Amino acid sequence: MYFWRIGDATVNTFDAGIGISGRVRSIFQYGAEAGFARYYNAPMDGIDHTFYVPESGELQMLFIPIVTMTNYDLLYADLNGVLGTDRVDASAHLRLQKSNLKPEMERGFFAVTLPVFIGSAEFVYNWNRRVFAGLSAEWASSRKGDDLYSSTGSYDYYSSYAEPSATYDCHVPGWIDLGVTAEFRMNNHFSLWAQGRNLLNQTVMRDFMIAEKGPWVTAGICLNF
């Protein structure tokens, strides 16, 4: 569960980029783009905090994950590729980015920056368009919390419990989600499929403070009419 800080509509005040795209024969398409964007009041993962007194009677601080509205600049570079043949279907997307949070923020919380490097790739081989087997991967580099506590001190209400100019650090580790897929198409209307993910047994945190831990498998049937 996330708390949401309500604000005005998100505005993309500026977004300029330059790129190229092309095709090699009829089987491979590629694209590359780099640019700069500026966002106002955009949703971003963050942390807020509150104080409470448990039965022990000692004041405790509780950190709460939130979706906060943030102003930030973004430098980015994207690289995409798609390969399609009779036997192989493959695709990949790579992004380098740098988010720069603006200092004019509400004090008392901090936002978690975007990962510098994210990407995904998929490779599927088929036998006569009946049996399909594939590998896939998604990844993201580590993220950090940019401290937005006011340098003038903490809330007056809590001044007896927190030192002025207190700072708190947050680090979200990077992750790789490796997966496999399999599908058997009995005919044009019925197929069986299975998928395994997180085969490297990593702590995958696509959403802040929501961790996917351990490998998992799912399977099903597909009906087409």
C-alpha cells in the first residue's frame, strides 16, 4: 500500500531529443535517441516518516513508502533493436538516464531517484511455429534517496526528539530478473505455456519497498477463437 501526496496535474514542460532509426533488410529494425526532459509535479517513489509510541513507551520513528509529486530534470539515451526471422524473434531495449531532483520540495521526506541504467531483452526460438522456447531478462541499476530534509532543521513538534539538519540515506540495490518461457501450440486455437522468472534468486524491487524474492513459475492455457 502506498500513500499518495495529492497535487496538481503532471506537466512535461520540456522534452527535446535527437535520434536515428532504420532497418537492415526486412529482419532487423533499430533505433537510438538521446534527449533532455523537464517534469513538474511528476509522481515518484519516496519515503515519509511519522512518530509513534509503542507499549514500551519509547518514541519510535516509522518510515512509510509513498508516491510523491516531484519536480525533476531528466537526461536520457535509448537504444532499441528488434530481430524477426522464421525461426527467431528477439528484442532489446537499453536506457541510460540521470534524474536531477529540484530543491524546491516539500520538506520532511525524500524521493528515490530513477535508476541510471535499465533494460530488457528477449530471445525466442521456434520449431515450425509449434514449439517455442525463450530466454528473457529485465534489469535495473541501484537507486538512492535524495535527501530533501530542510537544512534549517526538523519539525518543531519533534524538535525534542530529532536533531536539526538531520539527514537520512536510502539505497535500493540493483537487480536482474532472468526468465525462461515455453509454449506448445497444438493448433491455431489451443496452446499450453509456462514461464519461470527470477531464476537468479535476486531481490527484485520494481516498485520501491515491494520486493519479489525467490524464483517462481506460472503456467496456463491459451484459447484463440
